[in-house]
Amino acid sequence: MKIKVGNLFRGDKIIWVVFLLLSIISLVEVYSSIGLYAYSFFATKTPTSLFLRHLLIVGVTYVAIILLSRVNYRYFSRFAMLGYWASLVLLVLMLALNRGRWFQIPIIGQFQPSEIAKVVLIIFVARVLTLKKDQVKELGTFLMLLVYIALVTALVLPENFSTAALIFLSCYLMLLFGGVRRSYWWRLFLGIALVGGLALFLMVKMPGGDSVEGSGFFHRGGIWAERIDNWLHPDPDKLSQENMAKMAIARGGVFGAGIGKTVHARLMTQSHNDFIYAIIIEEMGMVGGLAVFVLYGIFYFRCIRLAWRCKGRFGALTVAGLGTVIYLQALVNMSVAVGLLPVTGQTLPFISYGGTAYLFLGCALGVIQSVAADVDIQEKNETKPQSEDIEPIVNQQTT
């Protein structure tokens, strides 16, 4: 039996094209930039073996997106609650065992719980906003959602400030999309600004906070403070990742040095990951860098358009939330590469060297395509959508 390609790649075709182009760019640039990382951190692996691992991750991600796109997206609501509490357990274990950002799993390698939490929390918040749609403007509902979000971000924060900020900001915007009172939203904004400013002050002023190691809950505070200081007061003579990224961008010019002709990737340990956007510009020029920027813009536009087309509240909020977190992460990575933000450690979605982040952002894309496929079917058949988006799947269930 023949399987049509159109039936295999369900969902928004333009989003599929964007992902295809980003994954091609990923394979080209990772192969071009992986060398120093392989020789610096591995005694038994070669650039080719690491590239083949990345190729495998990309392939598995394609399979995951295809499979998830074939699932009725309403079922994701059922598993969101289980996934939320499982994520909390993993994050607590990671902190309790002092594992940093990753668990090391045999054969699989590094496993990053915060990447799972990033996706699961957004789906969970969309679920709660749907089930509590009649109480969404009440203060009690707002505070309940805030507690759910704060639990995850607080557990991610000690080891990964930028990921915690991305998670919180994406969910924060979802609250606005979900219909919470704007007065609550603005008060929370002011509260975050005050608490954030106080936290940054304490990171540096508390005992050990002015050292790279830091201490206590903010034990990475010294690293964060150092990164901000390096960004505000750059040393042009220092052979840092940031300066080499700027030199790579300058060398790329308008049209680039050519694919595979990078020089600075041979000197940067994170050229395949955090600073891969700088290598893209070095090899493909500002034209290539702008093309990548536009691709992410197209992706986000399609997500927002899909959210407006979706008649179900859960589907619309899920697509808006997942699309926002992917787009914001891309903007942060590109901004770091060009010097607009201090170093954060965020990968470039669907381009940086593959791992937990690549795979689970791919799963997020699969959920988005599941919603898109459902919207296409309803519009094509002109069927009347269910009055309650996640009924009867979560009928009479509580959060």
C-alpha cells in the first residue's frame, strides 16, 4: 500500500517547510563546526561520530513529530497533569543529587529535565485555563496558575536562569492570552521587576556572590553576574566565545565566506551549539543570518495564525504557548550571538547540536502540528467543533 507524502506530513505545510529548512541548515553547520568540541571534550569520539549522533537525533525528531501529529491533540491534556508532576519530581531529584543541568544516562547520554518541563508546563497551563475558563478572571484562579508556574521555574532557576526566564515569560504571556484580568497581569509584571532587581543585587552582594562559584540557592549567581559584567564591559583583547562570535560575524560580511570555510569555529568550543548563529553568518553572511531570522518569524506567524483559526480554547492556547517559547528561545540565542544580550547558554531551536532540547522542542512541534491537522480537517469537512475543547476526554476531571 502506497503512503502519500501529504498524509505522512500532517498539519501546517509551511511550518513543515520551515522545519525542513532549519534542519538542513543544522546538519550543514553542525558538520562544519563540531571539530573542536569533539577533540576538546572526547577522547574516543571523532567529529564524524558526533555528527552521526546529531543526524540520528534529527531523524528521531522527524519521527516524533510525524507520530505526535497523528494524535488527537485533546489527548495531550490528559497526560499534561501527569507530565507536570513527573517533571517536578525529576527537577527535585536533579537538585537533590546535585546533578547540575543534566542526568547522565548510559547510551543515551545527557538528559535535561528542564527541557521536558518547558513543554509540559505550557500544555498543562493551557489545560487549566481551559477547564477554568469560567473562573479565569477570578483572583483565586490566577494565583493557582501562578503557583503551578512558579514551582517549575523555581526548581529550574538555580541551575539555568535563562531557561527559567523563558518558561516563566511564555506562561506569563499565556495568562494574558487566556483572559486573566489585565490588572493582575500588570501587578505581576511590577512584582517580577522588583523581585528580579532585588535578586540580582543579592547575587552579587551576598557572601560568595561576587565569586564565580557563588553560594547557596544562587550558587551560580557569580557566573550570571560575570556574564552580565562581560557584556556591559567587554574586553576586546580577551579570547572569549563572545569576541570570537563577533569576529566570525564580521568575517562573514554580506554574503559569507562560503559553506565549510569557517575559521572561528575551529577556535570556539560552543560554535556548534550556543554560538552556531555566528558561524551561520560567517559562512553564509548577513543574507544567511537574515534568512534564518525570517524563518523563525514565519514559524511564529503561522503558530499565531493557527491559534486564531483553532475554535477550541485548549488547542489555541497550546499552540500560542509552544510557538512563543520556541520563538523566544530563537531570539535569545541570536541576540547573544550578535552581542545584544549576555551569554545565556540557550540553543538555537532545530539548528544547534542535537540532544534533549532538540528532541523535546520537536515534540512541541509535533503537538502544534496535531492541532493544525485537526483544524484542517474541521475546516475541510465544515464540521462543527466540540463545545468544550477537551471534552469528553477530561470530563469531570480536576486539575
